[in-house]
Amino acid sequence: MNAALLCDAFGIGGRVREAARNAQARIEELRYPAQERVAATVLRVFADEGIAESDLAATAGYGYDDPARERYESLLARIFGAQRALARISIVSGTHAILAAIGACVPPGELLVSITGAPYDTLRNAIADAPHALVEQGVRYEEIALREGGVDLEAVAAELERERAAAVFIQRSRGYAPRPSLTVDACARACAAVKRAAPQTLVLVDDCYGELVETREPTHDGADLVMGSLIKNLGGGLAPGGGYVAGRADVVERVAARLYAPGLGDRLGPSYGFGRAFVQGLFQAPLVVEQTLRALDFAAALFSELGFGVDPEAGAVRTDIVQAIRLGTPELLLRFAAGLQSAMPLDARFLPEPGAVPGYAVPVVMSSGAFVPGATIELSCDAPMRAPYEIYLQGGTSFAHGALGALCAARAVVDG
């Protein structure tokens, strides 16, 4: 859809309309060859898996031999180039999946090293700061700050040669930090550096927001385990909840044993009839991710035309579905959030207000009107109310909706 049609339909004029015209021209010739290859990969995976209609039948209770669960996890393992995947609706978030993985891989007394600096707020809180955090349970924890250009490979090697670590953690996406997200190639170089220095140390990668954006995943290039949410990229806007881990079979088994029980592992867990939504969501996920990337490129071009700093720039290589826009003041954060909210399919008449969010030290303002609450593959934004006052725009299951959200947010920012 052309941005001019959206401006006409929603009465958007003045500076924003002019910026939208220029932004549309800037993105007109952009192509997304990685998404074409990802789509082909997913089609190949489905063809190889050979799912039958009967595989999508519902189970309840213990869920032994749930065919939808088994087929879905097999699809994910194929897509990730992994030996095994564990994907369950009982894993309620990406943070839950990550903490389960860390807890399974780093026993009390052992060392965990985050080599991408401080993780996003809720995860760092759960590792080190909250009551009952992993550190309180005996896990030792260190962080190595990112340097300009990415992971400080020399510092990582020196730390691992100085002291054995059970696992290192890599956060691929930027979180709420003014730093670039990591490409799969950058993750691969970090994995190689870790394995050279400490071959037995596990590499755990938070792949949230990054799945299906590039043609490969970190598990193709040395990561022992990736973790994330099923209601973001992989959900295709249809998955109703859940989280996953994928990677080495023995490491996935450790996570399953921690989540459920040793000896039971991943052999139980009903799909409650949601298997069809998970499988269909994964089937259409490459298209949804491509539409999201188009909308984010438009948003980047639009706010760049309006004089704001954006990262990534329109047309730059992307490695996740997050667009940072530096607005610079608390007032503009609130205007952006209100404008974006007005474009939502649900709760469009609500007014976002900053509030306390579990795991965050400062108030956070959010906009969302998702059909699946928390599904940031659907259009949303978040911003902690702190300098440098960046807002993080995510998702958009269609270009038209993502572009409309950006236009409404821009109008609110420019016109007040």
C-alpha cells in the first residue's frame, strides 16, 4: 500500500505527509532477498516433515504422544538446524525460556558470563537483582561490556582463560539499550571465540526478535542453544502463547528435565488444541516477518526525514524486528506512544501512560493493541522513561498497518 493512500484515508497532512512521500520514495526499490530464501527454507521444511491433518488433533491431561507438539518441535528443529527443539505453551515468555535454560546449564557455584553486557532489564533482574534471582541461588555472574562494533572477543577469551565458565550468554537483540543488534555472523564469531578459549563452555543465545530475519540462525553457526518466544517472529501472528529452546539434544534435555522432571523430560505436555495455530503461524511467519521489515524501513525513513535519529537506517541490513527512534525527550516519547496506540485494531482509544513494569527500575510506556497480548510481531512500541529517550518500535503483521502506525505516531510527535 502506498503511504499517500494512508495519509488520504486518515487525514494526515503537512510536514508528516511530505516526509511520508519522501520516505516512500526511499524504500520503493528495497528488496528483501533474505526473506525469499527464508520462505523457501520453511516451505522445504514443511514438505520434508509431511504433516497430516490428523497430526493436529487436540490432547489434554498429560499429553503423552501429542502429535501436534511433536510435529511442531520437529519443524522448529529443522528450521534452526538443531538436533532438537522444546516448544511449549507452558513456557510463558522468552524470559521464562532463557531462565530455564540458564538454570539448567549453570548449576549453583558455577559461572555465567554475559558477553553482550547487561541483558534487558527483566532478564538481568531475574539473574542478579530480584529476590530468588539466580545469583541468590548460588550462580556466579559476570558481564563483559560490548565495545564499538560488537562483542569484545579479546576480553571474552581472556576471561574464559582466566576462569572456567559453565555458559556464556549472548543477547542478539538490542533490548532497551542504545546499541546495535547482533547479526548471526557476529554471533558466530563470538561462538568461535568462546569455543577456542573454553571448548566445554556452553553458548546460549537469546534469539528473540531475530528469528527468520536472516537466512541462518545462531544454531547453524556454533551456538549450543537458542531461546525465545513463540508469540513473536515464529508465531506469525497466530500462536496464542509459549516459548522455545532449540539446539544440542543433550542441552535441550537438560532444560526439559528442569522444566518438568528428570526422567520425564519432554515426553509430556498437551497442546490443548492449539497445535493448528502454532503450525499455521510458523507456515506464514516468513511473510509476516518480511512485511514487518518493510514497515520498519518505512518508519526509519519517515522519522529520519523528520530529523530524528534512527537505528537501523532505512535500507540497512537488519537482524531483528526492532526499530530504535531517538526522540530525545519524555514528552515526545509519550506523544509517539499515544499516536501509535490510535492506529491499533484493539484499544485504539486508550491513552498509554508510563507505569511500573515488573523487572524495570524506571517507568515504561508501551503501546499495544495486539490480538495476542504481548505478541510484538503485532505492532507495538516500548520505551523506558530514561535518557536517551529512545522508543523501540516492533512488529506489524502487514506493511499497511505498520506504516499507518508510523504515520500516526509521527503526526502526534510533530503536531502535538
